[in-house]
Amino acid sequence: MDDSYLREETYKIIGLCMEVHRILGKGHSEVVYKDALEYEFKLNSIPFQREKIYEITYK
């Protein structure tokens, strides 16, 4: 299977994460980074779901 399309998407997403970190730096709460990534994903037309609920069985 040719996964080159996944590679391009992965590089784009990682690049946006690095951009957010470059601008905001470290030390913010998680929600600040989530908001910034949401902004970047929308700006770059990257579909996403925020705070998706997963059902997990533990013990």
C-alpha cells in the first residue's frame, strides 16, 4: 500500500503543532494548546473532532 498521502498529512499536522509551540511556548494549560490547534486546523481545512468520547473498560 502506498502511504505517501499519509506522510504528507502527517508532516502538515506536525508542522502545525510545531507552529503552535513556537508561538505559544511552554507552560500553558492543555486547553490553550487545544484552542490554538483547533484554530490552525480550521485555517488549514484539516478535518478533526475535538474531545471525542471513547468507551474504555478498565479492570
